[in-house]
Amino acid sequence: MSETVKNWFGDVVSHPAVIVDAQSVNDIVAIMTNRDKYPSPVRAVGSNHSTTPCGTAEGGTLIRMKMSRILSVGGDTLMVEAGATDFDLAKALEDKGLQFFVNTEIGGLTAGSAACAGTKDASFPGEFGHVGSYVTGMKLVQPSGSLLEITDAQPELMQKARSSYGLFGIVYEVTFRVRPLIPTAVYHQTFTLDELATRMPELKARNESMMFYFFPFKNLITIEFRRYNPGAKGKPNRHAWAIRNYLWAVTGPRIVRENEANIPDPVTRYALVDNFNDLWRFNLETIVKSDNTVSRDQIIHYPPSGADSGYTFSLYAFAEEKFLQVLSEFYQFTREYYDRTGYRSNMIYVGYLIAQDQHSLLSYSFDGPVITIDPVSTANPGWDQYIDAYNEFCDAHGGAPLFNQSPRITKAQVQHAYGQRLKTFSDARKTFDPDDRLLNGYFRDMLS
């Protein structure tokens, strides 16, 4: 009898015939080799935080990765089992005076997912925004049950494996390149759309990481600037990021969810959302600033399921040189969509400036630096229809989605974004999995 499994937020549902908790690599080998007991497709999940069906195993076998040991910590490397979470690993690194290069927000991100799936964070100058770009080795159980190790010594294969989404094999061990712990300065500034268009060259010249908070109904953009600050004095500020994290991951979703439940009039409801957004900007500008913070404090320790503070999201990435025009048209699109349908996302749109990065074959910044536009919502009524329209807008403006973080995308939209690279990946997948042991319905549709 099949069981019902939901993703972290609860809006992606599948019914695997078998669910297995993998405690060791031998467990995974047993699953791969016993096809009668463990039917296809075989998929593996960690925190199951993806907003798409990439990890679903309808009628097949779902592996929940419980392997989470830290195997070794060197001067510039971290070797772990694939089920270890970003939050726990960042804490262990800090205890040894080390940190990740990319400290992405979602603390439930597991090492296995980071190694072979899409992630994002605003790039520091000279660095990358994809977590997987700092993966130097991974070990997989192939569909045949045999073990495979891939390292940086095989650059073309590693490039494909970093975007394999578990379709080459189940990752069970990962090695990251890490760096010494260094203080990070952070501050925020708010601009109108016109001001941003005028001042963008000046802001880029600061040579700092840039994350964006978009407010299309106020025509405003708040930018989070970060930089390494090795000369910082005194003890680090451990409160700035904690306040940001609480407002973003707990207070914000709860407030807008209560508004949706208790305030039927959309004008009043969204006026309260705008008031909260005003408070959000104020806190970012006045509280979330410091010359001395710890990078791992940006990582949020989410609960095992979204519950009343859960939210969902999407993203598309746009070439940096076209971004200001795209953003202006996106603001207009979002306002016109609200005027026409009465729907608007009830949380804040965010975005990230991410450097050109070819470490992954399906990198969304493969051809150059990008800035993303990421709508966020508690999935208030009308969200799915809005995302369909958003996907069409983004596709028409040359955007690139992610297989695991861009819900409701179509095969045509993915092919438009990735072109020949998608075919190259699809052909490579077949060499690793000719019998489609790992291919679920979602990827079958996308790669056919």
C-alpha cells in the first residue's frame, strides 16, 4: 500500500510504495539491487524542502537520508555523509575556526542535495553563489548498486554530477572546500526603482555581495550589502541575523497567514501586509547591520515541517545586464496582475546577485552573472495561477528556472532556458541509468 509524503511546506504530494530510512551505504545498495522489494523510481530526500516534485517517488521507493556523520575536517576541507544538514555542519565548522564559502539561508539543506541540486546565495566578490561549486568530491550508489567516486580530477564529469539531482545515483558522501572563519560586515539601504537604475554602477563598484528585497507595490528595493571584514574589533554581533531570521521565518509567515484567515477584504488585508513590509525595511536598515557578524548566523534552523510558519517560493534568474529593465517590467506586471485578478503574493519578493559560474552544467549563471526574482508566499488562494503567469513572464524575458525551486515550470520553459546543455545532461543521465531506475515522472517530463 502506498504512503502519502509531502514536502516541507506541504504542497507537493506523492505516494511512494516503499519508504526506507537509509542509515548506511549498504542500505542504499540493498535498495538499488532488490528491484522486486524496492520498485522504481528510487528517489532520495533530506529535509524535502524543494518546492517542485523533483524528489517525488510516485509508486516507487523513497529514501530518507539519515546518514549525517561528519567524517573528517581538514584545514580547507570537510567530508560528511549526505544526510548532514547545512545548519549543523556550519556550527561544527565554526567550532574549528572554519566556515562555508556559501552560507545559504535554508539550514535543512543536506549535503547530498547541495552536491547535486540547485542552490543560491548572493556571491561575494571573487566567489560563487552555488553551494555545489565548492563540492570537490562526491560518492554515489549507482542504479546497479555499484559505488562511484567523482572528484575535481574529473572536471567534465563533476560538472554534470553537480546538476544531476540524484539521477546519476544516490549521493552518500560529500567533500566540501571550506575557508577560515572571517568576520562579515552587513548593512542595508533602500532605493526607488529610478534611483537603483541611476546608482547601480556605483553600488556595483562597492565590490560587495548584494541581496535584494523587492517591494513592487511601493516601487522600492532594499539591498543587503555584505563584505568580509577581517579587521573587525570586539566580539561578533550574534543578534542582527537572529532578528532577521525570526522576522523572516517565524513572524512574517504567521502574520500574513492570520491576515488571510481573518481579514476577508483584500484592500485592508494587503494594507496590513504593506505595513509589515514597512516595519521589515525599518528593521533591516536599523537593526540588521554590523561590522562584525558570523556568516553561519545567516543560516536558519527551520523546524522539520513548515506548520504555521511555513512558506513557499519560486525563482527565475536573469542576466545582470538586462536586469534593471526586467525588474521595471516585473513591477508593472505584478501590479497589473493584482488589478486584474485581485491576487498578490503576501510575502516579500527577494533576489540575489550571483556570479557567473560554470561548475555545474545546468548552472543558471552559466553564461554570465545573474540577478534572481523570487516571489515568496504562504500559498494564499491564487498562488498557483500567479506562478503560472510569473513563469510565462520570466520565460518571455529570458529567465532561467531551477528544477528544485521553480514550481509549475514546463518542459518548454526549461528547454528555452538551457537549450543544448539540457540535451547534453539528458544524454549523460541515460549512460548512468539506462533502465530509468532513478527517473521519476517529473524529470521524465522535463528531460524527454
